[in-house]
Amino acid sequence: MSKREIIDNILKFNRTAAMEFLERFKEEDLKAYLERVRTTHPIACLPQFLAQRKLAHRLAQS
């Protein structure tokens, strides 16, 4: 995942964070923060989880 993708994912969980602020951090720090917000806000991951599950199901059928 690129730094931009990590920031985009963080912004899904923390809409108050400014992109300019997040861009100052190292990629490894952003990844750690993303994991933290994912675990503290798991319901926000539900749409992504369901989309991945649907794709896996489609691939298994083909």
C-alpha cells in the first residue's frame, strides 16, 4: 500500500485529520496509526471486509 493509500484509509476512520498533517509522517508510522484506528473502529472496516469477501467468493466460483 502506498503512502497516499494509507492516508486515504486513515481519513476514512479519522475525518478530522488533515491530509497535509498526515503527509508529514513516515510511512511506517502511518501504517501503525492505521492499524490502531482499524482496531478501535472495526465497524468502519465492515464495507471493505464485505467487498473483499464478495470478491473472494466470485474468484472461487470461476
